[in-house]
Amino acid sequence: QVQLVESGGGLVQPGGSLRLSCAASGIIFSIYTMGWYRQTPGKQRELVATIGSGGSKNYADSVKDRFTISRDNTKNTMYLQMNSLKPEDTAVYYCSAKLGARGYWGQGTQVTVSS
């Protein structure tokens, strides 16, 4: 059974930082492309960042230079370091794992940026 479990969300003030984690089980983590997506009510889920099995990274323009995606294949865990957070970063953040046509999602973790 595949499980992706996000953690680390919460309430933070503008300009603050959070680190999200995604712990994976039931897959050969190291061969999957992992990613973070986010969604706000009434909007489509959007890409935040992805990291390939070889470590290549891709970021949405809106988070470049502020967010850093990483993975630790020894712990089957992916991370998203979020710095200089803005109110518009408020969303539910989802972890994804993709390999060819096979894909899985986590349950999401809420990030709220507000003073």
C-alpha cells in the first residue's frame, strides 16, 4: 500500500519560513519523480516544485529563489524549505510521486501565511 504523508504545515507570519516533509512508503522512493503542488479553494492544483530521481529540480516562477526542494533517498522523504513566505503562498500543499503513468498523492497539509 502506497502512502505519502505530509507534515510541517501551519500558520506563519509574512516573511517567515516553514519546512514541509513528505514521508513515502510502499514505493521504491529513489526512482520516482517527487513533487509539491498546492491548491486554494476554487482554483486548480498548481505545481510548486519537482525533483527527479537524479536530483534535477524544477520550480514555479512564483517560488523561485524562495523555496528549495530536496530529497533524502535513505529516509524515503522529500522536503520543501519555504522562506520569505507571502500571503499568496497560503494553500493546501500536496506531495506527489510519479513514475511513468503511475502517480500518487498525499492528503495535503495546510500552510497559512498571515499576520
